[in-house]
Amino acid sequence: MDARHGARAASIAPMLVTKAQARLSGSWRGIRSVGPALLLALVLSGCGINTIPTLEEQAKAAWSEVQNQYQRRAELIPNLVETVRGYAKQERDVLTQVIEARAKATQVQVRADQLTDPEALKRFQEAQAQLSGALGRLIAVSENYPDLKSNQNFLTLQSQLEGTENRIAVARRDYIQKVQAYNTETRTFPGRLWAMVYGAKPMATFTTSEENQRPPQVRF
């Protein structure tokens, strides 16, 4: 009886070994077919294939924040103008300059896909600078009206406008830094190679003279 079982086991063993070898061979072929694709993906990720798109999206997000803060400032101006008009109707020229500068600034917009156009950003910056100048003249005029300076609505607008100017300065700084990182990547190796693949172009940024690096001082 034991002899028969031993003979049977001896005949089955080679079959099991053959099946195991076939399975291992098939698994190895599957690994070899996936291996090159996986290796290529790892190499490309290590070489920075995603770096330029990532930096581009970060710069666009920073630009969106710049626009949000300028829009916030624009929304404060009508109430400011009406408050000043209630105490200083004779300052018609200054009030008109603010209204016109605000209208122009809100019309000049730069979409995310225009950030590689220096002229577009220049027009935006000039329009916002004109509005800042008009606001500065309005602020100077308010110094001549003590009753206006003590008005509660005026004081509230003062606080909101000052906070917004500070947020504008921070948003501009963040955008400049993000663009600098993006532009540096597109001009240096290996990012320059990927820039050619993507057709990436340098992004425009703000001019940063010593004066406009500091937020305007809003004092009423």
C-alpha cells in the first residue's frame, strides 16, 4: 500500500513543479512588461515633468488673489466718494478724478492666459496706479474737513481701505515670488527642456520700484 502511494506521489510531483514554473514564468513576463513603463514614469517624475505645470498654477492662483484685492478696493470707493461728497461737495474735481480712475481700473483686466503678455500687465498696473494717485489726492483733501475726519462711516472706510492696501501689497509680493520661481524653472536645466516640450513662456510681473514695494499710507 505504501509503495503504491509513494509511486503516485512521485508521478504527481513533476506535474506540480511544472505548473509552478509556468505560473512564475507568466508573472515574470507581466512584471517585465509593466517594468519599463513604471521605470519611465519614475524617471520622468524625478526629472521634473510636473514642476512647470505646478509652478504655473501657483502663479495663476497668486494672480487671482491680486485681482481679488484690487476688486475689494474698487468696491470700497463708491461709499468713500459719497461720504466725502456729503462734507466736501466743492471738491468736485477730485471726486470726479476718483470716479473716472475707478471706472478705468475696473475695465482693465488681465486673464490668467494673458500673464505672458507684459503689455497687458503694464496696462493693468498703470490703471491701478492712476486710481491710487486719485485716492491719494482725495485723502489729502479730507484733511481740510475736521467734521469729515470724525465721521464714523469715514473712519470705518479708513480702516477697511488701509487693510485692503496692505493685502494688495502682500498679494503683489506673493505673485512676484511665484512668477520668479516659474520663470527661473523655465530658463534653467532641466526645466528649460520641459519648457520647450510644453511651449511655456515667461510670465510678466510687476515693476518693483522702491516706492511701490511699500503699501500706501492711508491716513485720514
